[in-house]
Amino acid sequence: MKCDPSIPPATSSGFYVALPSFANFRDFTNDRHFTRAPDDWFVVITDVKGSLKAIEAGRYKDVNTVGAASISVVSDLLKQDFPYVFGGDGATLLVPPDAIDRVLDGLKRLQRLSTEQFQIELRVGRITVGEIHQAGCVIEVARHELTAGRCVAVFRGGGLSEAEKRIKDDVAKYCCQYDLAEDLELTGLSCRWNPLASRRGRIMALLVVARGETAAIYNDFFAALSGIYGGHLDEANPVNPDLMRYNTVGACMKNETRFHSRNITLGYLKRLWEIFAAVLIFKFRVPPLVFDATHYLDSMRTHADHRKFDDMLRMVLDCSNDQADAIRDYLEARRAAGELCYGIHLSDTALMTCYVQDLNDGGHIHFIDGGDGGYAVAAKQLKQQLRES
């Protein structure tokens, strides 16, 4: 999954890694960064069935874990950068045609593990990009560079929304279920940090969908947001290493034992060793011999996937109560003017799920969501506003 724009697109399977990346997230409104996705690729959508009930039962960390696991499973299979977006209770991924069978097999294994180890049902659907384009919708993709060596995808055109609608409307045609799926080990995925405390008092999970002149509306919103933060929008990043607290060995083992279909494997024993070592290093601050723990902690902030765009703006913001009120007031005024719809959920903490291929820059990414429901709860308000509009 590391960014390597030098790889030539010998076939359509190489189109994404060949895209030039852009560093400033606010440039997602710039047309020149986007390329139409190839017709022979597949949109793969995963989501946790009954996620709101699981949230109400206090299981949003489990929901987040299974949602992020969709990305880690596919990344382990493809072993190269590919377009995806994490949505809290699931993920949307674009998969090349020569890998779709392997990807679906891996996600069926995840379905089985999710059911057996988490008691959570994961839905998996797929549809070709060509079918979406034939329906008159478009899927365009760009690459946003979080930091050197690590990119995430940005989507526009409305095609992902159409793909989700078609999959949900015809589950029998587009969705798949595991039958005799093999065992699975979620290598690289971990959830060892306690919920992230807010520096300013509140964590906001925010969804915004612009109507009409979308680029201008999003640009105006970012200008307003920057003003609310006094011109220091980077301070909204909810990942603050000095406030982060590591879990205990027991808590890590309880969580991550479920990442393996079977517990008598070399992969499971390796995970136990990693947990013990990580707790010593990050909880008890025992200096490691083979890497710079302080640099890794600081780099988690720049490797955090706390803002994204997939036909809607998704952000997790660290804000004060006054800043939260100012953001809501701005969005409500713009909604009344017919310019946008939005969803907001406020909590005291953020959740972070980590996918670590290695500890070097570009070798890890951290999926961020708001606590107590985050994006999934914010989506309820957004959907209601969209229905009303």
C-alpha cells in the first residue's frame, strides 16, 4: 500500500498507482487530480449489519475493528496501493479485475471470522465500475498523500453512492456469503490504544454533502473552518501523542485473540510477543533497541486518516464547545440556504484502529472515528436532511 508513482500502468490494474498525488487535502476540489476509474474494476463495499444496534450495546470499537479489517485483508492480498475509504462501520474499495476473486475469498474469510469471533455479521457486495458508468454515474479517483510513502484515495462523481444503492437493493445478485471459507489471521491490524482524549474538550464526527456548485461550497466551508480554528486547522487533528495511553497486556490480548480463527498458530504466537513488547515500549516507556519509538509516536499524527472524501466530506475534529457550536451554526445556515446537508456526532473521545505493515514512515496508517458511534451516528442526521431536501 505504499505510494510509488513510478510504477507504470501496464494494464488497467496499474491505473491507481500511476496517478500523481497531492499533499494539501483541501485540493480535493481541484479537477486536475482526478481520473475516471476503469470500467473493468470492481467496487467492493463492506458494512456491518445492524451497526446501530451494536453501537447502542456499547460495541462500536468492535464495529470499527471489523470495518477496518476489510481494508487490512485486501491490502495484505494485493500488496500494493489501491483506492479505498474507511467509513467507520465498513469500507468502500476499488479492486482490479485480476484480483477480484482473491479479494472476495479473503473477505469471505473475514465474514466467517467476524461472525465466529466478534458475533458481528459483515456484508460484502461487489459491482463492476462499468455497470455504474452505464447507469449514467461516474467514479473518479485521486490520491491524497498523507505523508511521504502513504496515500489514501479521494472519490467523486456520485458513482459510489449508486454502487451502494444497487448492492443494497439487490443483495441476492451483488452480495456474497462465506460457506466453507478458510481460516484467517488479521496480520498488521491492531487496536491497542485507549480511546483518544480530546485536547479541547470534544470530538466531532462530521459528514458534509454539498449541493449545486460543490467545489465552491466545500472551499467556502474550509475557509470558515480555518477561521474557526484561527488559521491553524492542523490543530483539529484528534491524534495527540502526548495524550495517548496504551492498553494493558490483558486488554490487548482480550481484543486481539479474536483476530485469529485459531489460536495455536505461529501468527498468533507472534502477535502475543508483539503485544508484550509494545506494552513495554509504549506503556512503560522501555527504550527499544531497533527503532525510534518517539519518532513513531510523533508520526502517527501525520499518518492519521481523520479526513477523507468519497462523494461526501468526512472529518473527525478535536474542538472546543465554542468551536463545535460555530461549526454547527455555519453548517445550519448553509443548509437553510440549500447549499449542503450535514451530520454531526459529538463525543468525548475518538477511536483509533491501526494497520501497521512496518514502523517506518509510510509503513503504517491509523483509521480515526469519533467515539460512541462517530460516523455511523452522524450518518443518521445526514440521511434525514437528505430526505427532507
